[in-house]
Amino acid sequence: MEKIKVAVIGCGTIANSAHIPAYMKNDKAEIRYFCDIIPERAAAAVEKYGVGRAVADYHEVLADPEVEAVSVCTPNFMHSVIAVDALEAGKNVLCEKPAARILPEAKRMLEACDRTGRILNIGVCNRFHDSVMRIREYIDEGRLGEVYHVYASFRNHRSIPGLGGAFTTKAIAGGGALIDWGVHFIDLILYCTGDPKPLTVSGTAFSKLGRDMRSYTYKSMWAGPPDYEGTYDVDDSVVGVVRTEGPVISLNGAWAQNIGKNEMFIDFMGDKAGVRLDYGGHFTLYTAEHGALVEYRPDFEIRNMYELEIDSFLDCVRSGKPNRADIHKIIHSSEIMQALYDSSDLGREVVI
């Protein structure tokens, strides 16, 4: 069978650490283009991987009728623009998370997906994580009983990424800790609990530790060194409560906090059993059996979730059928994040 011709638009960190290696390992795919507005990045990808052509304008990619699928790995502010253009050019799209900076942009992407009949997946890679998929099975099988509350902690000590750069500029990223880290936790919870419809949201997003950039002392800065002449106008921590048609979700997240702990976990509370997922790792189940309190930790291989994500996307391209990362499911995460930011700005609960 002829290979699916693929283009990678945006050749930064997530493209090189996840998308490109996964395409290279899949025998159904052939990378035809590497595209980046910084030409050296695209050229470096061609040299590194030994395939494809380097281009700077994504419209050149979309004009090639042989390209069937594109990965959009650009900064957030370009997600909706490129994804909509690609769908309208007849391409199937895997767009990195979040779907977009704001809900109206995400809705435009959904509408373009419906209008064109093409596949639009969002890069919520945790839906392809072996622990997450098992927890979803446990909940579907009723092993936890009624899951009535889920608590998410995505907190780190002082780790604002690339202070003053794209990650901390609202016009580019759309937000900070919530839209960067929180999207993974929110979407993971929605997936495990059957993608329930969100109803109301109350929350507050804080911008505290990074505002005085020159006096910010940090533990790590994983998206590059600080740019003290740049912008910091996003949230570095967030708290919120989300009521859904399923469980209540509460969350506490921080890129940076004055507590020297890294606490990345999700608790699923059911009336028969509970589960704590160590984010990115394994999980422990807690219950009572025969008058005794019991806990156990399943031992299994955790495969590369990015490879599973790309494999599933390519299967969608072949079949034309959506998967668990389809925009129609992921739109709920965008609704919740928008409502959290709106609630914070308004100082009150928001009805979705």
C-alpha cells in the first residue's frame, strides 16, 4: 500500500521529540515536507532525518495534492489559522494541544472539520497513555463504582518556561500554566470519565511569581533562558472547580509556587474504589475487600504514547473515521479552560 504523504509544520521541540520520530517509525508514513518560518530549523530536520524537503511557507505544503496529512506543531496562536487552511485544502490534521488560544478559535476549527469532512485530531497524547487507557477501562467496567469527584494537581516549585518568551506572552500562547499543563490534566480526566459535558466553572488564575521578571529566582526554565525585555502576562498558577454531567473536577496547578514540591497526580474518587495516577507513570488502586483495606499497583509496560497517537492518526487518515482525539471530543477541554479564564476575570461562576 502506498505510504501516506505527511508534512510537519513547525520544527521545534515537540516536533523533534514526538511527531517526527513517531512518523519515522511508522511504515505507513512518508514525511514529504518539513516547514518552519525559521528556515534553518526545517533544513536541520531534513539533514537529521534524511527525508523530505525544507520549506518556510506552509501554503507551499498545502498546495501539494499528494500531501494527505499534516502535523501542526507551531506556537498556539497559529494553530487555528493553519489547521483551518489545511482542512480547507483537503488535508487531514493533527494539531498540537491546546486546540487554540481561545474557544472561538477552537470552534472555527471544529466548524472547518465539519465543513470539509476531514480528520482533525488534537495532540492530547495522554489519551494514548497505557495507564490512562487502563483507568478508563476500570471506570467503564464499574470497578470504581460511581466516580463522583476527580482532583488534579499539576504543581511545580519554580519552573516558568522561557520567561519573557512565547510561553509567557498571552497573544502567542493564550495563557500560562492552565493552557500549557492544565489542558493535559483536564482532557485526561474527561477521557477517563467518558467525556462528560461541562456545566459550570468557577476558578481563579494567578499571575504572581513571574511578574517582576528580573527578581524571579527559578529552579528550572525548560523553554530557554529568560528574556527580561520580553513579556509576562499569563497565569503562573490556577485553581478551579468544574461541575460536569459526570464527576465534579477540582484542580490546583502551578508552573511556579513557593512550595518546594513537584506534585503531578490525579485522584479519581469512586464509591467502590479510588485511583491515584502518577502523571506520566503508573497508578495505584485503593479499595476495601472482605473487611480489609486493600491497595495494589498494576505492573505493565508503558509504551510510547506519541507513537500510539501518530499510529492512530494515520489509521484515521486511511479509514476516514475519527478517534478518541477528535476535535468534537476535545472541544470540552477548550470550553473548560475558556470558562476558567472568564470566571477569573469576572470573579464569579460561569455557566457553559
